[in-house]
Amino acid sequence: KIEESILDIGVQVPIVVNSNYDIIEGQHRFLALKSNKMPVPYIVSRSASKDNIAKLQESKKWSALDYCKSWAIRGNKDCQEALEIANKWHVETNGKLSMINILELLMDIQGYQVQYRLKNNKYSINREIAEQVYDCVKAMNELETGTNVYGNKIVRTMKKLCYEFDGLNIDVVTHMTKKNFIMAYSNEHDQFNYMKKLYLKSLKAIS
């Protein structure tokens, strides 16, 4: 929408930068202008700093993806790598695995803190665990299941299982999916206990 507006009527409000030319406010306008090779109108705020960025975006309802892109532009290596992987996996799954869900999967801890950690520049990734989970849900997706395995609930559960068992065995996951019509639970705790039971049963069966 921002890009359409800029192409239609131009930029009505300049972006704001600090004395080091870090973008303090207007990242979306900057990216739209850059992608269309248009000049970037800006004003310099001598009092603004990078610490002001997250606070200024609260009223704009920035998503975890917005914060990740913002930090990536400013050189955060984890965010840069996360975006590269997220774009690749999002395409590979035909959009079934959302960009934000991938950022959460890549996060180096369990839980739902991706928005908080990205907003406060505390985000780091564990690519090894994320790739294990991703490979397993891809294998599950190729089989008949009772739910969308790319949904956040299943992906979170598989990540939790990865931590629980110090890694996932893709052969066990494949066996588990072949032998069971995977059910979806409304409660994530119930989902985990159910999937853990199935995983243990398949682990015993093929060991």
C-alpha cells in the first residue's frame, strides 16, 4: 500500500534519520523508494538515536518481520541470515509456512517471544534445530495427515520435541505420520503430549 501511494502521489512525509544516517522512522518508505530507484527525501534529527526506532514503531503495529528487516538493514547478521532462510522456505512451501512462523522456528529458544526479542534486538538463531524441524515437517507434508503440518501449532510442537529428544529422527517422524492420521488439538500442551506419545511409539517400533 505504501509503495502504491508513493508511485501515485509521491512521498508526502520525509523519512527521519539521525546524524549517522541510520533510518529512525520511515523504513517502509525507504524500501519502497529504493526498489523503484526514486530519490529519498529525508530530514536529520540531531537528537534521535537507534534506541528510538522500536519506540517510534509501536503505534504503527510493526510485526516481527518488520523488526527483523529493520535490524538486518542495520547489519544484524542473525536477522540477515534468518530473512534469507525465511524467504527460501516460504517459497518452497508455497507460502504455507509463513515468514513470521519461520522466524520463530529459527529463534534459538523455545516459546513465543519472537516479537519481543526482535523488537529489542535480542534475537539470535539456531539454524541446526530449525533445519531438523523443517525437514521433518516437509516429510510429514508429503504424507496424508489430518491437519496442516505447516501450521504454527504443529511446527512449535515439532520444535519442542526436537529439544525434548535432543534432535529429531526423520525416519521416526515418517513412520509416525504413516501409521497415524495426525490430529490437531486446540491446546498446544495437549498437542505436544499427543505428538510425544506418537513419536515414542514409532521410535520404539523402528529401533
